[in-house]
Amino acid sequence: MESTTYTLADTQKIANQIRKQILGIAIQSGGCYLAQACSSAEIIAALYTQILNLGPSAGEWDAIPFPGVPGPDNMDYQRGSAYHGLPAPDKDRFFVSCCHYASVIYCALAAVGRISPAALEKFNVDGWNMEMIGAEHSPGFENTAGSLGLTVSIAAGTAHARKMKGETGLVYCLMGDGELQEGQTWECVQAAGYYRLDNFVMVVDANGQQVEGAIEDQMTEEPLAERFRAFGAACVTCDGHDIQAVIDACRTEHPGKPLVVLCRTKGYTGVPPLEKRWPFLHFVRISEAEKPEYQKIYDEM
């Protein structure tokens, strides 16, 4: 895979493409995690094209049959991290904690030439590795992420080990703000601050929603930035739909501290009818009666 330099316009085009592809999946299948694509498209496009320092993909170009959960008789499988390149001291590692964002990750991998666009045809098809909920065998995933809140600790542990070994590559972890309600998240941030893990960057898609509705109606997390700082991290807030703002935030100097990038987003960006459903957007279902309205938006994208 050849190295490619992307302009901001290229990155925005990829973000728009991600939204369109996942809207198309929702229309065809009757539902998927569409709001997560609407909120995170610019963030993930920016990570893959402007921010992450990854080696060439070592993953298979096409989708791979996957016979089932790894076990004693099924250990010969390709790890999803292969699509981010082979581990190297100077290369970054990218962990995806919000495993229901899998479709966004797959679309981004295809857009930047790390997997075949045709592989998306196997999305959520039984017996293939392109699952709706990402796991360690899914393209772009370092580990099985559930329960929510576990991946950030694995990522921080990796950053700690890399720092001890003197490796220069950074460790990034993509998270949703719903999982910040998990207590383990804050234990992890506290430990990362204590161990001065300034090679660790947590990027949060702060779209204000979780499975049961608006976060503020379930268990408020605000003021998030102040809370992260109190636990020992540097924290910067940006507009998660502004690609340059996301890039600048991820490049914030943070010596001696982990960095948290709070990307404020909306789960209906680019698909206006979803705003009427806010805040119940965790899994968007599109009925037959609604399909013409959404198809029109798709056709105009």
C-alpha cells in the first residue's frame, strides 16, 4: 500500500462518503448504528488520513470467513489490528473502544486503501469477519471491546508498556461519551495521569447520547473537561465536525500527562430527519414508509 497525502478536502470527502455508505446500509437493511456514523465521520476520517502514523496494512484485502468465537480449535485467525500495520516502535497503535462503530471503521479502512471496498458487501453477514459489533478479529480492532470501558484500560496499559520500552509511537483510543459512565474509565484516567502517559491520547465522540437516550437524562457527566483534568489528564474540547479543529486538538502539547480530545458532535449531522428522533438514536431503524425520505437524502449526498 503506497503512502498517500490527503488534503483537508480529501478528508472531508471521505467523511461524507462514510455517512453515505452507512445511510445506504440502514436503508437497505432497515437499520444500523447510523447516528454514530453521523457524529464520528469527520473524527475517524481525520484520524486515518491526518493524525495516525500507521504502517502499511498487513490485513487481507478481501473479507475473510470467520467460523466463530476464538477457542482451542479456532486460534488461527487474523487479528483486526493487522489492518493498522505490523507493530513497530515508531508507529502508532489505534484502539477502538466503541465497538458498535465498526461500520464506520470498515468504511474508513476501505476509503484509505486498507481493505477492499467490496469487503463492505459482507458487513453483518453471518460467517464473515465484517461484523456489526467489532471484536479482535474484525478489521481495525485490536481487541474485543465489550463490556464498554475495558478497551481504554488495555490501551493505557499498552501505552505504559511502550513508554517503559522507550518506543516513540503513540497510542490512540477512540471512545464514546456514553461509556464515560463506566467507573473503570476513571480508574484508567487516574492511573494514566499517575504514570505520566503523555504517549496516550483518548479521542471522545461526545455526541451526548447513549442507549437509553440523552446522557444528561441518565447520569450526567459534565463538566467533562474539568473532570478529566481533575483525574490527571490534559483535556481540550473541539467541534468534532471541524476536521482542522480535530487535527489541532490531537496535536495539543501535553508533556507528562495523557491527552483527552473531547469532540463535541451531533448524531444527526448530514441526515436531518434524525434530529426529530433525538435523543433516541442509539440504533436507528428505518421503516418501509420512511425509506423514500431517507433515499432522497442518500441520492443527494
